[in-house]
Amino acid sequence: MGLEQESFFTTKLDDIIGWARKNSLWPMPMGISCCAIEMMAFAGPRTDVSRFGSEAFRFSPRQSDLMIVAGTVTYKMSHVVRKIYDQMPDPKWVIAMGACTSSGGMYRSYSVVQGIDLFLPVDVYVAGCPPRPDNLLRGLMEVQAKIARGEKPGQKEKIYIQEHA
Amino acid sequence: MPDLKELVVGKLRDRFADEFESSNEYRGELTVIVKKSAIRSVCQFLRDDAELRFDSLRDVCGVDYYRPEDRFEVVYNLYSIPQNFRLRIKVRVDESDLHVDSVTPVFSTADWEERETYDMYGIIFDGHPDLRRIYMPEDFEHFPLRKDFPLMGIPGSLALPRK
């Protein structure tokens, strides 16, 4: 009511910045194997991530603030992933998409890193092999919720998205 | 048309009397074992022979049998497009002497396949133009497809980025 008459409302600066940030998360698509296909579907018309302000997939780490690691990370590739993560400006968040990324998955092998949290701070883990696009969307919403709560990236408790029944 | 299998084995026996070791056929697949010293000239002969024309090398790989003698084998799968005929050639490699002549001068496609075999088994291809590791990092010191290499690797042998 007051809003209509006075044309202003009061809030905290952190809240308004967080609100802007959470609705414009630009993903860095770290699509390094089959999960990337579902990540593309996540950006496509059916799941339509643009409803959440994240349709602008940036292939430059300088313009992204959410890294979606979608695929098996080998020891050789881990250095590249870390380098790209380091090039992203703060604040930045990480979603570990799928079984391989979260834990090595079915690759119990000498060449595959058994979970990217061995070298990256992860905010949300999304289960599935690969996860369905809507499950990844749920992961994105959890990141948004973290930002809305004012949490710093890579801290507090991790969030684990279960697979659909 | 003469039986190609007999033709191939007969030609190889005639031409490489000392280096030919054995041949066998299993489920229609012909395999020939030759001495490793002859592998490049065998490939050259099969490629250039006007009747056979094995013009395509489809794969090169290694096998570790983990046995006291002739521990490794290198397997070459050849294909003759004109004859629509496949041939598998094997050479045995003992652990004391891991050198095999490269066939890259004959089939340039062997380049990366021999690098892979070197990377995974440590077999050294003499005469290869650029024998480096192809999958594993260049400073890696082990050969992961050998039977005595542990499945989950050797701790500390592959570096992770600092956290």
C-alpha cells in the first residue's frame, strides 16, 4: 500500500545484490562428457533454464559465475578444470553434475578423479547418470537458495540432489 | 576365386620362411604369428602385394599375458579393401627386450596407435617419428594396462591441482 503511494521500499543492500545475483547466474558449461548432453537439454526449450535467468551459457570463464562440471574428470583434465575455475571472477559457485563428477561414478580407475571435491569447492551435487535436466534445474535452484540466504560459495553444508523415483 | 586364407598363409610362408611362426583360424578369423624382427617387412609385403593389397591398418594394440616368457604381444589388424579380407598379425615381445620395429613408415595411421601401445604397455617402437605418451601425462612413470599395475593406480603418481 505504502509502495503504491510512496514509490519506494527499503531493504538491505546485501539482499538486493543477492537477489540480482541469484536471478542472473551465468553458467560456465564445463561439459566434458555425456552429462553435457543433458546440460544442453537443461538450456533447451523443454526445461528452459531462461525462466531462472541462467540461459546465457558463457564460454569465457571471465563472464561466468556458476561452473557446471558435467562429466568424468580425469587427472589430466583436472588441471584444466581448476584453471578455468580460478579464472572465474568471485563470487562463484560450482555444481557437480552426475555420478562421475561427484564421486568418480562407475570409473573406479587409476585415471579418473574420485570426485571433483578433491580439488574444487563444490556447492551442490546432482545425482544421476546422467541426471535428468529437471534435476539439474533443481540443483540450480538450490544454488539460488544459497545465494538468497546470503551464504558464501563453497562453504556451509553441501547440498545433495537425489534422483527422481 | 582361390581361398584367400590359404593364399595369404602360403605367400607369407614362402616369403618369410625364417620369420613365420604359426597361423591359426578361429571362427573365420585368420591370425598369423611372425617374429618381431620381420613385422615391418611383413606389413610392407602385404600392403604392396598385387593380389592381396592389405591397404588399411585398422588397429594396433598390445596384450600383457603376464607369463615368464614372451610376456607381451603386439597385435596388428589389417584389412584389404579390394579383397574385403581381414588378417590379424601378432608378434611376441619378451620383457627383457621391449623393442619392436615401428610400422609407421608403412602405414602412417600406426602413429597414434603405437603411441597408445607405448603409453599403456611400455613397448618401444623403433623408428617411430614421435614416440610420446598419448593419454597419460608426459611425466607419468608407469604403464597402466600392465597386469601388475593396480586398478586404482599408484598413490601420488598423478598430481591433482592444489585445492
